[in-house]
Amino acid sequence: MKMSPQDFLDWESKRITLLGMSGVGKTTLADKLPKQRWFHYSGDYRIGTRYLGEPIDDNIKRQAMEIPFLRDLLRSDSIYIRSNITVDNLTPVSTFLGKLGDPARGGLSLKEFKRRQSLHHTAEIAAMRDVPDFIAKASDIYDYKHFINDAGGSVCELDDPETLEILAEHTLIVYIRTSPELEQILIERAARDPKPLYYREEFLDEQLAVYMAERGLDDIERIAPDDFVTWVFPRLFRARLPRYQAIADQYGYTVDVQDVAQVNDEQDFLQLLARALAA
């Protein structure tokens, strides 16, 4: 969706999609908007509750079945287990994705890891394609004036132009571009606390081969799961940046993370986007 700054400011019911790496402040920015006027759609929350809900719960139950006490209670239907995903706590989604490597250290086989990655890919496409329906619901059912789509950090990996065209048709796409300083902070944070991530299969195969050669490994099960995540994160980060920029160049607009950090309220947010459209 393309428009002039004045058209944007005059737009009665604003609909925005925020894109960018995890950690650049998409959710923080969305939370600064008045909750009585802005419907906050979280792509990751939709993935975890609608499209990966059952696989996530099954994964938790599978782990619980390893504990004899819980096993007996589950088999007798004496307890009920499900994840407690919220917009602010998406840990069950990343836990389901898991990490590649040594099963003794919680790692997954390459086959199982790719299966879960594929499920996430399908779920993320579906969650983004749900945006038009939720725009309608937000207005018709809940009487929200404006809509913000807080998209996940891996949207640039979907390789699905139709999904991007749907988002561009129904929302103004805004990419939050990171800075070298924040990039280093996020890389250091990932090294301290390696989290499961989504990878394009082509990227994973390519980087896994390099990692195995560098580490002198000949078996996936010898990989230390946290070590691979720490090693690959900077490469993933830098591979995603031009992908996000390409989306913004074709379908939307770009704002810098330093400017986003100066936003304190709705008026600041609208002026920031108006300047981006003017540029």
C-alpha cells in the first residue's frame, strides 16, 4: 500500500504491518499506542494459538510422559496439559521449534528439526494471511478504529510473494531498520541466551555444512545445540537484513530504529510514519 503523507494522516482507519528483526522494538512500539483505539495483532501469538497449538501441546505431553508420575496421570486422563501462550510470553512456540543436535542435551534430529521448521513456515504464512479477516473483526466485532500487525521476525524468510501482496493490499508495511550498535547488542544477547529460531531450509543446509566442517563433526548428534544457535545467529541476522529491505522497497516504507526509540505516544508514531512516507 502506497500513499502520500497527507493521505496517511487523513486515513480514517489506519492499518499498519510492522516488520523487522526480533528485538528491534516492534512489540514495544505497538504497546505505546492507545489500546482502546488500536487492535494489536501478534503474528507469533496467532501461530502459537491457532496453527501450532496442538503440536506445541503434544510436544509438552511427550516430555511429561518421560516422568512416571505424570505419565500415569496423563494416561488416566487425570490431568490436562496445555501451553499458556500470551502476546508477552511466546516461549512455547520457540520451545516447540527446538534446537538441532545432541539428544542428550535436548537436541533434535535433522529430520525432526526440519519437520517442525516446516510446520512453523506453513503456520506463519497462514497467520499473515489471516490479517484481512482480523482487520474486519477488529472493526466489526470489537469496534477498534485502527489495526497494527506485529509480524514475527522471520516473515522475510517466507519466500511467498502472495502473502506479502496480501499484507501490502490491506496494510501499510513499515520496516524497522536496525543499527550497527543494536545489531551487536542483539548478537551478544543471543550468545548469552541462545533461543530456537526459524531458518529457511536452503540457508540451514548451507550453514550447517559450513558449521560441521569448521567444528570437524561428521554426525548431527554430536552438535552442541546451543553452540550451533550461537554460531549461526550472526549469519542469520545479516542474511535477513537485505531481505527485509527488499520487502520495504517493493511494498512499503522504512524507519530507523533510532527514530522508533524516540516515539512516546500515538502522535509521535503517526508523525514518524508520515515522515517515512515523505522520504
